[in-house]
Amino acid sequence: MKSNYLLNSNFMAIVACLLWSTAFVGIKIGIQYTPPLQFAGIRFMLSGLIIFPFIPHKKRIIPSIKKHWKYMSLLALMQTVIHYALFYQGVRLMPSSVSAIIIGMGPMFVMMVAHFTSDSDKMTKDKLISVALGIIGVICVVLGKGGKMANTTYLMTVVGVVLLLLTNLNSGFVNVLVKSKTKSMPPLILTMYTMFVGGVCLFIMGLLTEGFAGFVFPKPYYYSLAWLSFLSAAAFSLWFTVLQRPEVKVSEINIWKFLIPVSGALLSWTILPDESPSILSLIGMGFTAAALIWMNFASKRSKKEV
């Protein structure tokens, strides 16, 4: 019997990654009008609300939350609050094209976390080569940005890079957590809870540290907020569904995230007028893509050898 291609794990992962690649431009637009934490909080509260109508058997929502609230709350803290507090602050300090490339290194961090947390997913020579290529890529990208970032010092650039690398590390732990601890949780309920609860926490943090920015803004703000809310709801629902499948390996499915830096950077250079590629940035993108592609071929080769 032929499986439905639209439900294929790889296809779902690709769609999720392409959706995520559009986030960098939307965030850059949104935080021009609203402080980062407050904007992120509103975005994820809306994402949680968007998911609610699509949850089948709504009578299962409350029992599921009661049964799994500890893991769901931990995931909300890690995936939404910590991840996006770091992510938004990092993106604020960096061009969105550079942010896309650094975040695109996420699969390497997932593999490193899996190495120390899973006996069946250890680091290999191929993975170490990929890590080295990725680090070279980040260095090229940071050096290649030169003086094109208005009102941004080199210290701010370094801080932005560190925040985004910490975002990647946190994401690695989240992926492993979803794979190992949430198998019996309905993915849509899990996503709705982590988005909405995490969004409330981020919004409160924003009110305490940034003040209230209000709700009267130009149309581009609302366009970016609507798109970001939708893509978060769709992408995380797809990703959590894929991760919970028993045949899927965390390190292997994350390979598809190499699409994020390429698609995100191209979109940024196309839409945002103050961003354009430099030679070093393109070289850095090449190294990062090569690192992720190397892992992809290494994974396929190891399957053939088994």
C-alpha cells in the first residue's frame, strides 16, 4: 500500500524548515515597532490560539494537560521562553541573513547533544568534520558582514553570535526531549500548550523589562505578526509530529534544517533593502551548507554499510 506523500516525515520536515526560513525577515520588521520579548510573547500566544481549532477530540485537551503538565511546562520553558528570549535578542543585534546562517548550524548542535544523551546516536568522524566546516562558516560570515550593519558595534556582533549559538544548543536539548519524553502526548495539544504558555511568559517578561509598547502600529507590523504566528503554529506542529514518530532519528531529521540558512538568507537579501551579500558571507554560507550536506551524505552512507 502506497503511503501518503504529504504525511511523509521528510516532506513534513522540509515544509517546516521552509516556513522557519521566512521568520528572520518577519522578526526584523516586527521588532522595529515592538520590543523583542513583547513581540515574541504576542506572536506565540496567537500561535497557540491558531492551533486550538485544529485539535481533534477537544475533550482530551484538559486530561492530557493534567497528565503531562510537568513535561509540557518544561518544554514551554525551554522551547518558547528560553529559546526565543535568546533568539530575538540575537536577531536584534545581527542582520537577518547572518542570523539565518548561524541558526542553520542547529543540526550540528542537535548531533552533539544526541552524542551525550543517546547511546545509539554518537558523534562520528564525519560529524566532527561537519562541525569544523560549520565553525569556519560562522567565522567567515561574521567577518564578512564588515561595516554594513548600522548602529551595531563589533561587541554587539559578538554578543549576537553568542546568543544565537546558545539558541542552537538549547534547541538541541529540546529536540532530544521531544523525541525521548513526549511519545504519548498528542502533538497538537503539546504544541498549543508550549506556544501559548510560553507566549504568556515572554509577554510578561517583556512588560517587566521593556514596558508596554501599545497596539497601534503600521500595517507591516500586523502583516509580520500574522505570518509569524501562523508559521510557528504550522511548523512546530509538523516538527513535533515528525519527532514523535518511532522510526525517525533526531540527528537525521534535523539534516533538513540546512534549507533554513539558504532560504532565509536569500529571502532577506531579496526583501530587506539594507541587507546584501558580501563575498565572505557567501563563502561562509557555502561552508555551512557543505557541513550540513556532508552530514546528510554520511548518514546515507552509514545506512548502506549496515
